[in-house]
Amino acid sequence: MSNFQGPAPRRTGPGGRASGARGNGGEDVYGAASVANALRALAYLGGRDTARVTDVSDHLGVARSTAHRLLHTLRLHGFVEQVPGGRQYRLGPVLMALAESRAAVESRSRIGTAELVRIARPFLEQLRDEAGETSNLLQLDGPDALFLDGVDGPHVLRVAPRTGDRVPAYATAGGKAQLAQLPVEAVRMLYPAGLDQLTPATVADLAELEADLARARRRGYALNIDESVTDVHGFGMPVRDGHGVCVAAVTVSAPSTRGGRARAAGLAPLLRRAADGITSRL
């Protein structure tokens, strides 16, 4: 863990209360003191494995009851958590989720979109030839999945590539393959207002999405059965960089007449070969 503990404890006023941003009448302007204490408490926890209420109280220069209320509020929102069976606190799942999401963003920035597309193209072509269907490369962009590249399938009746299109990630196989690599808390933060229905088959809510992503993690690939476009089925697998961070996804898209859940087992090895091939070149 980092040794950063935040700024030195602030000057305290009478009764051990921390002085903060105050108006002319002495009032806490916009709750600035509370916000500052919350941020300093998080920075303090970030520098150690766990801390007690008294540790946080002493560091902030506030009463123990104030520190307890602060930690309680942070715990309710997932920024800190209590160690099971004790009175210790540590950083919570929301911050861990943000850290993992940031790692993925930094990895994508290092690679670059143009470089990723260049590396992936021959593997998309091979995937198209082996599957006999349109193949795509997608990347998470906030709550959406962005289609970076695609290769047309060989059949007259086929799904056209959607290069340049942006679709809610939860409604695409490639988007779900990447969402499944994120902590649950990070996925929830992407959709604070819930999920919009693109078709009657689109996942209806966050609980259903979380269950779907859990299945995708167990299988190793994600499915889109009529969820973004009716009668279009997608099969997606995550692509990782050399450090194991998910940076994109490859998919196969097929009309429903050649799709269905039963076809996934046959496509999974082809998707894995394409994903592993891209990873080997990153």
C-alpha cells in the first residue's frame, strides 16, 4: 500500500472540533469541512491495511463520535468497509472498483486505438473465416461499447459490421464480455439510472445484468441473444494485454437462423484463439 497519508492534521478549535471552511457567521460553507475530512480519512486509510476509529479521530483531529459518523457514512456508500469480526476499517469496494477501472483505462491509453485495431485485424479476418460469420472488435467507452473494427461475413444473409457505432455495453456480447471483468460496484456506477431496453430481450435491470455477467465469467464468454437488435445474436470474449488487464473484446455476430445458445460451444474455441492471438502481440 502507499505511504501517503494526506496532509497534516488540521488545527482544531474548542472541544476538539476541526476548523474548516467557514462563512462570516462561522458556518461550514457547503459542508466543506466534512468533505475535506472524508477525503483525508480515505487518504489515511489508503496508506495502511486497516485503521480504528480512534486512529482516524486522532489523524483528523476530531472527536471519536465525529470520526465514527464519518466512517459510517463512507461505509454506507461503499467507500470503506469494516473488517469482518473486528472494529477495523479499510478501503471499500467502490474505491477498489475505481482503481481497477483506472488500470484498464491506462492500459488502453498505452496501447492506443489505432495500434489495437492494426494488431487485431488479421485475427478478426481469421475468426471470420473460421466461424463463417462477421467478426468485430469492441472496446468499453464508459457505459457503452464502441465498435472499433469489423470484418464482413461471407454469407449473403449476414450481420453487417457496425464499425464506429456505440451501443450500451450491457446489450452487446463484446460489451458484456468486458463488463464481466469489472467489479460489481464498477458496473453499478456505470448505470446509476438503470438500464434502457433496446429490445424486449435486453436485460431489464442491474440484478439481471449482474447474474448474466456472473455466467459470462464462469463460461469465459458472453452472449447477446436478440438484446441489441432482434434476430441478431452475438458471442464475445475479452481480450487482455500482457499484464492480464482486459482492453477490448472480440465477437462473432450471426443472424438468429445460424445463431442461438447451442452454437456458442463451437464458437468459443475460435473466439479464444483470436483473443489469445491479439494478446500475444500486445
